[in-house]
Amino acid sequence: MLHFANDYTQGACQEILDAIVKTNFEDLAGYGADRYCESAKAKIRKVCEVKNADVHFLTGGTQANAVVINSMLESYEGVIAAETGHIAIHEAGAIEFTGHKVLTLPHHSGKIDVNELKEYLHTFYADENHEHMVFPGMVYISHPTEYGTLYSKKELIEISKTCKKYEIPLFLDGARLVYGLMAKDTDVTLPDIAQLCDVFYFGGTKAGALLGEAVVFTKNNTPKNFVTRIKQHGALLAKGRLLGVQFDTLFSNDLYKRIGKHTINLSEKLKNILHEKNYRFYLESPTNQQFIIIENTKMEELAKNVSFSFWEKYDENHTVIRFVTSWATTEKDLDELIKLL
Amino acid sequence: MLHFANDYTQGACQEILDAIVKTNFEDLAGYGADRYCESAKAKIRKVCEVKNADVHFLTGGTQANAVVINSMLESYEGVIAAETGHIAIHEAGAIEFTGHKVLTLPHHSGKIDVNELKEYLHTFYADENHEHMVFPGMVYISHPTEYGTLYSKKELIEISKTCKKYEIPLFLDGARLVYGLMAKDTDVTLPDIAQLCDVFYFGGTKAGALLGEAVVFTKNNTPKNFVTRIKQHGALLAKGRLLGVQFDTLFSNDLYKRIGKHTINLSEKLKNILHEKNYRFYLESPTNQQFIIIENTKMEELAKNVSFSFWEKYDENHTVIRFVTSWATTEKDLDELIKLL
Amino acid sequence: MLHFANDYTQGACQEILDAIVKTNFEDLAGYGADRYCESAKAKIRKVCEVKNADVHFLTGGTQANAVVINSMLESYEGVIAAETGHIAIHEAGAIEFTGHKVLTLPHHSGKIDVNELKEYLHTFYADENHEHMVFPGMVYISHPTEYGTLYSKKELIEISKTCKKYEIPLFLDGARLVYGLMAKDTDVTLPDIAQLCDVFYFGGTKAGALLGEAVVFTKNNTPKNFVTRIKQHGALLAKGRLLGVQFDTLFSNDLYKRIGKHTINLSEKLKNILHEKNYRFYLESPTNQQFIIIENTKMEELAKNVSFSFWEKYDENHTVIRFVTSWATTEKDLDELIKLL
Amino acid sequence: MLHFANDYTQGACQEILDAIVKTNFEDLAGYGADRYCESAKAKIRKVCEVKNADVHFLTGGTQANAVVINSMLESYEGVIAAETGHIAIHEAGAIEFTGHKVLTLPHHSGKIDVNELKEYLHTFYADENHEHMVFPGMVYISHPTEYGTLYSKKELIEISKTCKKYEIPLFLDGARLVYGLMAKDTDVTLPDIAQLCDVFYFGGTKAGALLGEAVVFTKNNTPKNFVTRIKQHGALLAKGRLLGVQFDTLFSNDLYKRIGKHTINLSEKLKNILHEKNYRFYLESPTNQQFIIIENTKMEELAKNVSFSFWEKYDENHTVIRFVTSWATTEKDLDELIKLL
């Protein structure tokens, strides 16, 4: 069976696995107070080019979203997101569970439109009754989005400016950020993100770590007693080293870049082949997810040898499916997939 | 100044005021354990034609919505509502505050469409990923809606059937129910509502009481220890008599019907006059709210002598405004309004 | 039947009832934006001698406690209270419902001891593990306490100083404040409370109003968008006038003082008689609650003609019971009670 | 430096580490739907001797406590625990964060007393005002307790019976359960726990895993849609295999027993030596934690070469400190410690 269903079917990439093994029997302080966490934080600050960025490690994306959003919002505030945003649909109401509404904007291939954002914020404050409504307290974007698409630097600048104008933070969900940074034609760098966002996270789980997301507060704006908030969410690991060691490795010797580049190369190659073979694209993504519209009979045939994601029904006879490449995908996997397509 | 802005500008209607005064110096048990509460409950059970309906009195609509919804949902469930539903927009996130997502459907003059509801529920359970999503745990409708519109009996039956099929309760927000019941051409009665809904409330605040909503559980389905839940929400009045006396009066000598009829008559008369004077309707409501599109200059002129509700901007030169009649509106008020229109 | 069970068995006192009736048919703005609310707030600011005190009206004590505490605490903070504090025991977990722990100190006839408070705060910050613990974020005291006892001015000053040192607000639950202010030997005035506390409320429900508590923020420290927070708690009345009119009356012509004085006089008289008749006191309170230890047979005899509160079992043959006087208690009631004792 | 401060200073034990490495490049389904999770669950069911026990893997103790308690309680219920229980003190209010009060009983070397539990429950229901109080909805015990002590089988039976009588579940926090099961004189087995508790968890983090707790529902009583609840808490790992592989290994070839036995042997040896050297015990524990009272000067001397836990100040000149052994402690470590003592 070939695996193209998602980017978390295997464990850790070799270098991370080696680091976990190598450091395993060292006696280290608990709860993230170890030297690997410190080292990883220093490296992240460096690649972000923000000297006093504050970094915290959490285990997964939903957890990171809930902890960050709940910690930064007042109780009467909600978070603005695309209607397709992960927090809006696929986190089982984890944001509402902590008391906050997700305020949705229409999506454009997974992205929000800055003009619609401006209109939303303007209309809210113009409404005489807004005291009876949920205040917009943050903007949440995914980069890459849930559709694998990317914001341009210009778009991020505009969104960031709008947030500043309304004095609300901009939060970037970077569960797949590594694949966004290494996309072929992107003009958005990690320092750009660190500069334009008030808080973001760099995903480890989908980038070759066993688990882990690195949350970065970029503007001396960490919520007070953030470690206690993490603990209160049940999100503080006793053996915080597990996250520290992995991120320390990801940010050593450009590992994250190599992982990103490898994955993107395979995804681009896949995209080209799909084009050559005249597959119909539902959405052409610059990152590691490709969405095609396929005949149901063909899909069933393919499913015998390849795992992919069912995305949604397209019409009676067609379905949208998704292929995902990752650090774990090999050229050989791709060659075999090509034969089957 | 003429008052047509809303249905809660005055205190209580005369009969309710008299009852409050008359019973004021009686020594009564606290927290709703008094004989007026008991009497009111018995009367409500009778007009609902549900012998074992369980009735509880709360102070306002947002409170009633939050207490009922939070008490009936599991933590992983949300409540389906029209995107224009009061809980979706104008309750400052009171539902999310208690941990639950409001799952919105498109609105049709304030109403949800049963086919869209069916489609939503069907799609949810068909989605392989629904374990990562908020489960639909209840359907919330307003009757009259926030636009003054009404469901037909056929529509309610269809919605009720759909809820039964998916084993989720149907909750009807009746903040203005009295005006819905007395609407000219409605075929929906109070016993119909009691039969078709699992829980609903009958609004007192907008029907001539100082405050108060009567929540009715119709199917032996009161959440366990409901009084404790009310207390936990900060919603239990020490002098519960204040609610008991008012509802006991509302349901004596058909007071609620007389209030409804009076108000609807004036609203119908207003509607006719607006037609005669060729005002352009934004939405023609069968209840006590009328929405018209008016030129801004004319609106400003009118505002000197009449209070009405600004609803929304229609275009550069026009605005949607709302006139509301109530138990407190007099024929004389209407005559004076007619002169000004 | 004579009523000494509590201070909320009757409706409103005559002057408040008259004011409700008199203003009933005035058309007023909703949600507390009416002139009676404004007038009441001005009067409260004046008697508190704090020019810019910010006043908000809520319906009951549990609601006031939940809204104030939840609005002023960070999510990782709890509120310190006596183990006998109303929020610790008799509010069905309303504080925890909003996410906050009640951190309890031993009680001394219902009061906290300032040295134990200091010790608690000192120990907390001295604990190396306090990052894993609930931070003390507020001190809550009741005055009078749940046992009818009062803090001295010196005690309040010491508690207030301690709060300032640790930069946490002092919150005073004044559900029965009127009876504390008018107690015979108290040296604590309303301006003292306004000066020493960061926020407190003046209870209306137990002081002759139908319902209502006036929350006073004394230090330009109202939580941002407090009205939206009230709405979110389901605690905003459409007819806010009902609270405005009542508090406006309570603070006109010294009504609250007259109510307090009348009630305290009767309570003192009752206390003297109980002494004369050699009843054994469980706790001798300076306010409107008296606690005695009575033989069970005698208690049962008494219960035929008098309602009082069962407080707790004392031993096999004795019970602690409570007599409460209020604005509604008359000299005649007391004379009849004396005969029965 | 010798490490006796806690049982989570190193990574994973060798066998678990090997299993992680060995399975790392297998393509497996996400979110716990992989074969290692299935295998681990089957093994746990077997050692528990409960055929249909339902097992779920979470990452840490606080998370397990919050997810289980919040999922099993109604909103108006709290959880009974010893005042020294982990949930009562050292979880940053994670239980209250989800809306529930921790109702505390006195502790006896970390344990609750069944008679005090009975008294608490009896008194609660006997109280006429209990509708205004938090309902006891669960009993939480730690085994071993936070002081390393153990319940006897007789005690567990009595507590279990009491829970059944009041129809509330018994929940056992087994963060260090492996050390409880292997204690020298315990008469409590894993099947006993599975039979007597409604839900418990078996800790991996402190028993040689990198992270992970196995929650076991023993009575066909898993809360509905539990996976969605886990997701909502931000507690669902994409690479659930990481937990599955570790627990599968822990329950293969009696690894957990060997780990427990090794650790207990060293702890017993340490206890004997401390006795021989006439150290004064604060509390003599049958598991892997030993608490002694030591002179401050001696403590400071020791601290140069050994890490241990500061527990609490005993008096001006003495301190209570804790030594912990674990799977990672070696005979050699102990020999060196002995020299220093």
C-alpha cells in the first residue's frame, strides 16, 4: 500500500529519532526547564530574527489553538477565522469549550480576504447594538491553509495592518508552516511571519517530529503566567525534553528546510504528473497537498493500492480526493504512484 | 415623543401591576416555592394541554436560552440555529460562554428551512471526520423570529419530525410568543407548540410583565436537578414570587390573549396605513414588528417625534427601520403616528 | 404564622412599591440606559463619597458574585474566601462554573483572619511549585458575614492593605450591607467600604427591594466592556428601569438607613429578650440574624406558630436555629414572638 | 550529580525506546486507530481481567484527570478528593477550568477516610439546602497517593461500596500505579482496581514511558463520544501510535511488573539504610517515595551532590525532603547515595 493520505503516517524522521535516542538517558529537569528546550528556543528566536521572542512547546495543533486563543482573548471576545479554518470546523468545538465564539468570514481557497475582514470590523463597531454582540478579539489564519494555499507577503501585511488598527492580535496557525516556507514561489519568510504576526506556531507533528508545536510570541506579549495556563489546559508535559530535543534537532543544520524542500519537490513533481495525465484539479496548491476531482470508479480502483484522503463528494459520479506528500514520502513511492495513476 | 422602538419601554400592564401590589405584603416562601408560582405553573400546563409539563421561571431571554441550552447539551454538542437567531448574534456569546457552539443555517426571513436542516444533519453524520466536529445536539428556532415572521404548523411538524429522527430536542424561543399566537392567519396554537417542541419558553418581558420568561419542558425531559443548574447560572431569584405573580396574572382571564390581540390589531392597522401611504416594506410581518425602507431625509424628520428602531443601512439614501407595537401602544399613539407618516 | 425565617418573605417595602407603580407607565430606554438608573447611580456615588465610582445593577447575589469575580480574574486565578463564604458553599458552584477555584481560609464566626490571609499569600509565593497551583487573584469577604457578624474598620484596613501589597482586588459581598451599616456598635461606614474595597455590592433584595444588587467599582477599575460581560452572563435586564427605580428610592430620603435602623432595633430587642429568657446563644450577632441553641422538643412546639431557619444539628437533643428580622418585621410580630418564646 | 528528585528525569526505558525506534517507519493510521493501540488495549483488558474494558490513551496526568472528570460529571456536580489530592492543589485549577468544584475531605497520609466520606455524603443529602450546593458527583483517589501511601483492599472495597450506594463513580488516579501494584505488602491487584473502580488510569510517564496515561473504563461506562471529548480538550494526538507502542511494550513480557519491582526494591533498600543511619522519617511509604526530616545544614551539604525534592519546611532548623526511585535508578546510584547519607 502506498501512503499519500496525510503527513503523519510515520513516526519521526531519522535525525529526530536519533536525537531522542541519543539524549534518552540524560537526567534532565522536568516541565520544559531542560537545556534542550532552552537550546531549541534560542534557535527559533534566531531563525525568526526576533531576539526576545518567547517560545513554548505544546503537543498538538488543536491544543495550541485552544491555549493561545483562550489565553489572549477576554471572555467577551471571539476569534475571526475563515469558515474553513481548522478551529471553525475540525476541532470539535475546542475554542467554544473555553468560552469563545469563532466568528467566521467567507473563505477564498481557504484564505480570508482582507477587504472582507476590514468590512467586518468596520460594521461591527458601526453597529449601535455591538455591546450585545461578541467582540472580535483576534484574527486567526492558517498558513498554509486547510487547502494547502498560501497568503502572499502583501496579503499578510494588509491583514497585519488591519489587526493593528483595531488593536487585536494576528495569530497564524502554522501546523504545516514548514511546507509553506519552502513552497516554490512564496515570498513569505519566517522572519516575515514573526514580524507580521503577534503569535504563531511552527508545527512539528506534520514536519517529522513525533509530536509538538512551537508557539512563538513575537511582541513581548506572552499572556501572564503562561506556563500555569498551559498546565490548566492539561497541556504541560512532565518530560518536556521530548519536545525540546525534537525542535532543537528540527532547527539544527537546517533540518526543517531540508524536510520542507524534499516534500515540496515531490509535491511539485506529483502536480506535474497529474497535469500530464490530464487529471482535473479541484485546487492547485503550492504546498504539500493536491486536490483532484476523480471519477468514482477510478477512485475505487486506485484505493486498492494507494491510501489518499476522501475530501468531499463532487457530483454523482465524481469525488474530490487529496494526495499529501511529506518528509516520509520517497521518490520511489512517487514513481509507484505514477504507475497507478 | 411617540414610542414605537420596541415592546419593553413601559413597566408592567395594569393587571400585572395590580397583582404585584395586591400580593406584595404576603409572606411567601423564597426561590419559587410559593403558591403563585404553583398556580401559574398549573395554568400554563392547562393552556398548553400537557398535564405533566414542567415549568420554570427565569428573568430574561438570553438567560433562558443559556440555561436551557447548556442544561440539555452534552459538552461536545452545539445548537443549530438560523444565522439571524438571537443566540447566534445578539447575546454576546452567552451560549459559547457555557461551552457550546452555535451551528448556523441560512435564514429565510428569519426562519430556518427544514430541507436545509435535514441536509445539514445528513451531511454531518455522513462525514467520516465527524468525530472531530461539533455534534448537532439541539435545534433552536424563534417564533416569532427576530424578523417578526412565523412558522406554519406544517413547517413546525416537519422540523419536529426531523429532530425526532436524529434524537435531538427542538427548542423554541418564544420571547414574543404571545404575538405569534394571536397573529391573524397563524395556524399554530400553544398546544401545538407544546406538542411539537421538547422545550420552549413563553416570554413575559415583552408581553406586559416587568420581567420573566416561563420555560416549559413538555416531555418529562427536564434536566436533572434543574433548580441547581438555574442557581449555578446565577439565575435563581430569592423572591421568585415576583415571577409567579406575574405569570399567574398573564394566564388569568385570558390576559395574555387580550394583550396579544390588542397588539396585533394595532400592528395590522399600522401595516395597512403604511401600505396606503405607499411605504416600501422591507419585510411584511404578521406579528408586532413592521420593517420599512425609508429615505434618510424622511427618517430624520420622523425621528424628531417618533422613536423607532434603526435596523440596517439599505443603500446610500435609504435605511431599514422597524416599528413595534405592544400592549402599551394605544389607538391614540397610532393615530398620532399616522399623522406624522 | 409569624415569619422570622429570612429577610425576603415579603415583596417590596412601601416606598419602593409606590415608586414602581408611579413610574410604571413612563416610556424609558431599555437595558439600564434610563434616567432612574442614572439618578440611582449618582446617589450611590454620593453616599459612597467616590465621585467616579462606577455602578451597575444586577438581579441577585449569586449573579453579582459570579459576574464580578469572573470579570476581574484571569483564568488561572482563584478567589480567596472564608470556608463559610456564600460563594464557597451556597451558590451551587457558580464561581467554578465560570472556571475559577474558590480558595478557602478557616472562618472565625464567618470572618477571615488577616494573619491567616497574609500567611496564605506568603506561603503561596514562597512555594517553588506555585506555577502549578491556582493563583490567588482576589479576596472575597461578606459584610455582614453569613453568620451576621461584622468586620471592624481596623480589620478591613488590614485586609485592604494586604490586598494592595499583593496587587489583588478586595471584593465585599454586601447582600445584607444595609444591616451592617446600621448595626449599633459598628465603626464601618459606606465611605469606608468604598475606600477600602476595590469593588462591592449593596444588596437590595434583602433590604426591601423586589430584587437587585448595586455593584460599585470604586477605583476606576471596571472590567472593560462590563455591560457585554453582564449580557454574556444572561444578567442584563431589558427593563433595567426596574432596578433603577428601586435603588433610586432606596437612596432617597435615607430610606436604606431607615430600613436598616428599624430592622436592627428589632433584632437588638429580640436579642435582649432571648437573653432575658435565658436562651443559649450559638452566636450573638450585631446585625439582623440571631442564632440560638434550642431543645428539639421546644423547637417543634415553636415551629407550630413561627417560621425560623433550621441552621444545623447541635447534638442529639438540641438544634441551632436562626431568627431573622427585616424591614417587613413589625413591633407587633416581635411582641407575639416574645409571648411564644 | 545523583538524581533522586523524581521519577521522570530520564526519557524512556530501554525496551520502550527500542519499540519506538523499531516501529518508527511503519505507516499507521492516525488518532489512535493503529494496531499498536489496539494491541495495547487488548493487553490491558487482559491484565485487568475485564473483557470489555474500554481503554483510551492520553498524554499526562492532569490532562487525564480533567478529561475524565469533566466527561463524567454533570455541570452541577463536583468531585470529592483528599485535600492533598493532585487535582485539589497541583493542577493549576484544571478541574475548575472545566466548570467543576473539587470538594475536599481531610487527608490521612494522603488518603481519604471512608467514614468521613460516608459522613460527607450523608450530610449533603440531609441538608435541606443542598439544592443550592454543589452535588458530589464522583470520588477521586490517588493510589499511590501524593505521599506514596496505599489503600488496602478492604479500604477500596468500602469506598467502592459507598460510591455505589450513592450512585457516583469511583475514579482512581494511577499516575504511579505501577509502584503501588509492586509494593511489598499490598493486597491490591490490578484486577481488584479494575473491579472496584468505575474508571482509573495506569500511568506511563512515571513508569518508563516518554509520556502517556492509559485511561480504563471498566463498567461499559465510557462517556458517549469520548474521542470527540478528548479532541475538544486538545488532548488527541495525531500520532496516537506513540502512546500505543509504549503501552503495548509496557504490557509485554511483564515489563511494567519488572519496572515496578526494580524500583520498589531500591526504595525498600533506601528505606532500610535511612533507618540504619537513624534518619527521622516524616512518612514511611511502601512505594517509591520516601520522606525524611533533615537538618537544614545537612540538607545543604547533601544538595551539592544529590538532587532530591524539597517538600516543606518542618521547623526553623529542619526540612522535609523527598527521595524518589524509579526504573532509571541503578544499584550504583543507591550505593553512592548511601555513602553520602
